[in-house]
Amino acid sequence: MRLPTFALALALFTTTASVATASVARAQDEVGPGREDPAPPRTRADVIALLSGFESTPTLDAWRAMGPTTIPLLRATIDDARTPGFVRLRAVHALGAFTTSEVRTTLRRLLRRSEGLVVREAVLALTTAFGAASEPDVAPLLSHSDTAVREAAIDALGRMGTAGARSRLQAHLAQERDEVLRERVQERLRGGAGSSPG
């Protein structure tokens, strides 16, 4: 009896995997190369499928084309702890496509999360969407305990290039104890591009 039971379990697993793969493929087809007007996802499952691609995920332009009705679905994906971490991070990144007050409030809330990677992605999304206007939100993160968050804040302020952002970086240089991040601050103050966010 053990062999049929194993065979049945294997068949169920294979079927489930095939359905999931097909769902991802359908979602990716909607935003594939050459498609200028992707259909907006209707459910959170659609969003998760779009964000779960192995080779590619929608660009920020593609998310914008899907429209603001996508925003609540992205927020729900981020807030669901059962969703895989990499999918939640991609959802945070996708919010950078939108400039609504709802998105700004959400990203500001995410800056207070305990997970460093979530905060880092929120910094990147906030500055992508709102540019130099996000300086007051980003600057306090120069003193964050997570080096990845501080690095994101340094890069974000450096890209802003405003007098205020440069002043904040200059003041931070005297306080930063991580040698690599000190070099990063100096590079940004010199106007260097540094490495692109990962």
C-alpha cells in the first residue's frame, strides 16, 4: 500500500506545481516584451504570480500601466507574513511606481519595520516615487542600526543632490563608524554614482 500512496502524493505535488507554474506564465505573458498596456491584476494571487517570476518581473513602467487599482493588492501582499519574503520585497519595490498619498503613507510606515531589507526597499521605493521630497523621511535612517539601511539612505540622499541632502551626508560622515559606508558617503559627496541598488 505504501507505493500507491507515494505515487498519489507525487501526482498531487506535480499537478500543484504545474498549476502554479502556469499561473506565473499567464501573469508574465500579460506584461511580456512588447506589451505596452498590461492587464491589471484582479486578485492578490495575480500580483503574487507577477512578482514570483524567475527570469523577470514587471518593470515600474509596467506597474504604472496597470494602474492604481494595483496598489491595495501590493499592500496586502506586503502585509501578509505568509507570503515569501522575496515576493514581499518585490511588492515594496513595485510601490515605487506610484506617487499617490496612499503609497507615500504606506512606504513611510514600512520605514518603521524591524526587517532591515524591507526598510531598505522602502527607502528605494520612496525616493524613486517622490525624489527629494522624501529627504525628511530618509535622513533619520542614517543612524539606523542596519548597515544595509544606512547604505540605502546614503545612496538616496546622494542621488537627491540637494544642498540639504549634501549637508546631512556631510554631518553623517563624522558619525559613521563603518569604514565601507564612510567611503560611500565620501563618494556621494564627490558626486560619484556608486553601485546601483540591488
